[in-house]
Amino acid sequence: MTSTRKLSAETHEHVHGQNRWAVIPTPDKLNASPELAGQGVTVAFLDSGFYPHPDFQGRVRAFHDIAGEENFGSISEPRPHHWHGTQTVVSCAGDGSLSDGVYKGVASEAGLVLVKVSREGRISDREIEEGLEWVLANRERLDIRILNISLGGDADEASDQSRINKLAEALHDSGVVITVAAGNDDSSRPVPPASSPSVITVGGYTDGNSLDEADFGLYHSAFGETADGLVKPELIAPAMYVAAPILPGTEDYLTAEALSALASAPDYLFAKLLPELGSSAGLGPAAGPDAARAEVERLLRGRKIVANHYQHVDGTSFAAPIAASIAAQMLEANPSLTPSVVKNILVSTAGRLAGHPAVRQGYGILNARAAADAARAETHFLTAEDHAPPRIERDRIVFSFHDDSADDVTLVGDFNGWDRASTPFTRTHEGLWRASIPCRPAGRYLYKFLVDGERWTEDRSHGLKEADGFGGFNSVLEIL
């Protein structure tokens, strides 16, 4: 391996650039605002472990290992449990140091808090709980504004039975935006913490490594009704062709270096490098240069190597931190935003992927530029009273809605015969709307909001909903 590095340095063949199978950098995928990078915002991560990668190690504000097995400052050799957490952090907040800035995350200037929740390489509900408890206890001291969780618990429980979900709700109430991976099995539903009512549960889509939405499709994310009857996920984000680091010092890293050096070598140098790097690159028995060239390209593509130190990865584990990076932009643009406002802006600016079931994508693909613009424009502070699921006040049921651009909003549903005009909302202060109806007999009622007489929307503050038969949802009001 020493000769590989020496030869690369002497011949200037150690390149950081993309290869022919490069993936679109995440900021370009999302058309994210280039003026915002999460500066001044601290994002925490719960994951299996973390390696001090050059793309972010200088911005780590705190590291906590719930098992007491590691000290971040003394980690010198990557271990298997470091891969997942390191890649999720870089997909959100890496600065692209090892790719000349190409593969940086959207929140490339955010501060980071890393919480390792594996114990002897394994993660159970109790480890997740311990990680959440630590974040809750240290949230204020470290000014944690966002928490990403790209893992799930073992038990599929209702929120009133799940300690994980109770802690997630407490963190949300304390001022932390929480993004959670929905999971990668489309035959199952999200489980804690992805089933927590207030978190932003993120499913995935694939862009086919294209900027043309005609090439987009759904990833096989978990979806559907949770144990509480809420429909998840709320959003979808890129879950395929996402650039992530290959951990330094691993066999994969050395192989990628050798393959990249060979792939970038001109013909006259390729033949000279082949005997020296062929074995490290994983090439078979010696063959002619043309056959070796073809094998190098096959291996690069098979290993998903997109640059010397990066590969492309897939899973909702990466969709969730990408959503977190957009939340970091929003909080940089407007630090006064509450978690409820961040969630409301993200879902209200998202757009559904045409031709695919709404139940699998929630409100659709997150719109980074629109979310950042809406965050800048937001001028008020939403409380639980302003923006909450329907609630009873005295003898009336109160509904709330938040939309700065609306001129007229009406409540339409089973309780008023779906009359478009009988139950208008009243604007309480800029962008906030409120309506109420007399308490109804016990039962199950469907409803929607009609905005400006033409735009139908479900209640974004309320996760109980069902398909409306027209590609969207009706919200569900259950009176016991």
C-alpha cells in the first residue's frame, strides 16, 4: 500500500475528482439555496457510531457514547459500526473536503453533536432511549436545534406505550426539530421513533441520477398507518444515488484509491501502474491493457465508486439527514422558527410525485429552495394552540390552519354536509386561521380545508387521514 501512495503522489495521479459514474451532488439534486449552509445551527445524530472523517471532524461540538466504549478524539482505526453514522453525517453536513467540495452536504457549515447508541455493535430500544435521554438533558447546553435518527426500534408500539416516542415528543416540545428515517421495507409500517406524531418521518425516492422529474420513482420505504393510526411518512427525500464517504484506511478505501488511479491514468502510464496497483484494485490475473481497463470500469461501477473517496449509497437512512440539512438551512435563515413551523413549512412546500400513491410519499418531495424562502418570510411564532390537531374548547371543536398566502379558508366535511361555504375560518393574525364547530356525537368524521375556493388540502397538523379516492387524503376526526 505504501508504494501505491508514493506513486500517486509522484505522478500526480491521486485525484479527488468525479469519475464517469459520478452522482449528482445533493445540493444540485435539491436545487438548494447556495447562500445557506446551516451556519450557526447545531445538528445532533443518533447512530451506531462515527469515524472522525475530514469532511466534518473540525465541527464536532460534542460526542457521547452511551456504552462508554469509545472516545471520539482517540479513534484512529475505522470499525464496521462507524460506517453508517459517518455516512449519514456527511450526507447531511459534510463539507466535501475529500472531493474538492463537490460532494458536500446542504448543511456543510452546521455544528455537530454525535451520539453513539450501539453497545458491542448492537442497538436495542434501550440504547435508543439512552441516546434520546442524553440529547434531552444536553439540548440547551449544546444549543441542539435538530436531531436526526436514521435507525428504528424493535417494538411497534402506540406512542402512549413507547418510551422512545415519549422522549421524541419531549424533545420536540423543548424546541428540537426531529427527522427520522421511515425504514426500508415497503411491506411494513414505520415504528418508533418514526411513528412519533411530531417527528418528521422521511421516506425515499430515487431520481435515477437525473435532474428530470420524469425519471423519478419511489424508493421501497416503509409507509402506512402507525399503531396510533397516523399516516407516515410526511415527506420523501433522495434515497438512492446519494454520495457518501468510503472510510479512510479500510480495504474498501485502498481499493477505491487504486481503481481511481488506474481509471484516471493515460494509456502510457496505465501499463506501468497495472502491475503495481492491479492487486490492490482487485483485478484478476494479468490481462492485456484493454481487458484490464474494462475490468477497472466494471469494478468501479459495481462498487458504486463515484470519486476517489466516495461511493453512492441508498436507503431512507440518507433521506432523513438530507431533510435535516434543509431544516438547518431554514433555521439559519430564521432562527426563531419552532419545530412545528419547520414541519409545517416542509410539508406545505413539498410536491407529490405524480403517478404514485399519496400514502407512500406523504406530502411528497421536499422542496429545498421553497422551504428556505418560506422560512425567511415567516414572521410569527406558532404555538401548540395556534397549530395543532382539532381539539375541544368548552362545547366546541377547534381547527387551526397556517398559510401566509391564503385569502380565504373554509372547513368542509361530514359534519357540515361538505358545504364549501358554511364553516369559514377566521384569520387570527397573519397567516394563522381558526374555525370551530359545535361538538358532535361520537363517531368518525372526514374533513378537508378549502383554500381560496379552489385548493383542497388535508389538515397538515393532524396525522389521522385516509385516501380520498382522488390521489390525496381526507383528514379523520374521531370523537369518542
